[in-house]
Amino acid sequence: MTTAHPPAGRPDGIQQRRAAFITHLYGLHRSMSGDNRHLAGEARRTMARLRRCFAGPRQEADAYTTVFDYDPPEPEQHIWLLVAGLFALHPQPHHGERARPSLGTAMGHLAQTRGDSVQRRFTQLVSVETTALPHYLRQCIQLLATADIPLDYYRLLNELTDLLADDPTGRQAERRQRIRLTWARDYHRASRPTPAAPAEPEPAPADTTA
């Protein structure tokens, strides 16, 4: 998809709408690197508007069209805007159904080369109050962009919807904690140094007594 308009027959299910929205974001990246100059220029302008949505309410309003074309449920609107801005900070291609790393895995890969500074940033991310989470997410995505480490934006949108959507009944507390624990587990698995392959045994010396 290369324009800001959804295809005919907009999907009705929430999961389908989320998927169509993220597919559109990946399509913007594809258009920016394509041969069609008009579409590339339009995609770059859209991406710039999405990046500016972090600057304040007026700049955020410029991103409304990109998001609202995909009809987000009202409790999720601010989360879709956040993910659109995060994608614009670290745009990347979509590689079909091939598995892409979670946020925890991506940060763990980064920690292998950046060490303690990434560890501190990630610890803040998984421990801060929900209201502060967007700020730390933005910092982490910017770090991943500097190393060109990909992540799965389909998964990120679903996880952030659980983490950031209003929960007046308190029923989401357990799921929110599970997501943070999953990020932490993925981080620690990915941040471990890859064990070196065992050395090949030296060949036994030839018997020269015969």
C-alpha cells in the first residue's frame, strides 16, 4: 500500500484493522525507496508528519489522517498515533511472514555492542509507570534506529494496546505484567554473548614405532 487511503472494503475486525494500519506503515517505507518519485515524495512527507507528532498537539494533528483512515477503536487512538510516530523514527521494510524480533529481543541484540547504557535504558522501560512508557519507548526506538536493528511493529501495536489502553476495571494488570516479563526474558536471552564453538581436537600423532 503506497497511499494514505485504505483499500476498498475496510476490514471490520480490530485485529484486521491493526494489521492493515501496520501494513500501510511498512508500505510507506517501501514507497520511499521505490522508483516512483511522486509516491516516494508523498511517503517522505507523510513520514515527516508522523515524526513530528511527538512535538505537541498541533503537530500530532497532522498525523490524524494517516491513523484515522484505518478506523482505530476510540480507546486505542492514542496508541496507534504513538506507534505511527515510533515507526517514523525507525522505518524499516517488511519481510513477509518471517519472524521479526520483539522489542525485548531487539534491545538485547543492541546490548551486546552498547553494554551498560542499553541495560539501564531497558530497565527503565520495563519498570516505569504506564504514563511514562511512551517517553522511554521513544528513546529505545531511537537507539535501535542508530544500529538499524529491526523489530515487529505488528506485535508492538498489539502489546502496547494491552499496556496503554484505559483499564478502569483493573482486569488488564496481569496481562500488562506478563508483557513486561516477556520483554525482559527476550532481552536477557538476546543479550547473552553467543558461546564460542568448541575447538576442534588436535589429531593424535601418528604411531611411528611400528
